[in-house]
Amino acid sequence: SFYPIEFPPQPRMPPAEGFEVVVPGRLDPERRDYAALLDAVRGGGLDPRVRIVLLGAADERGRRLHEAFAALGPQVEVADGFVAEATLLQRVQ
């Protein structure tokens, strides 16, 4: 098992260039309020410099979420399945 409790320091991206919000873990509507995030992105409530990255597999309950987020365009990236530890560490930097 991998428990991401500490990450090495990384250079910070200046806000003018934008940033990514990386959400690791399985897409499960009972674990996080994905509906609010969907509403925010759909309603234009996110700054265009912000990119949402969802790193996790979707089970049957999360499949509809996966499809809804994937349809939102370039501001949202959704993993196609399980994400390897090396990829996770690279993306959260």
C-alpha cells in the first residue's frame, strides 16, 4: 500500500501561469463532493488558469462522474483508470 503523507519540496508555479488542483483517489461520489465541483466548472466559476486533475479509477458509481468530468473540456483532466505511484508523485509536484 502507498500512503501519500509527505511529498518532497517542489518549485512553485507563479499564479499568473496558473496551477493544477490534483485530486488523487478513486472517483466515488460518497467520498467527495464531486457534484459541487462539476457545478463550479460548468458554471464558469473556476478561473481559466486553474486546471482540475482527477487521478483515480472509477467504479460503477463513479463512471457517470468520470464521463461528466471528461466532457468538460481542457480545464479538467480525468485519469482513465488506476494511476501508478510514480505518476501520482509526478502529478502532485
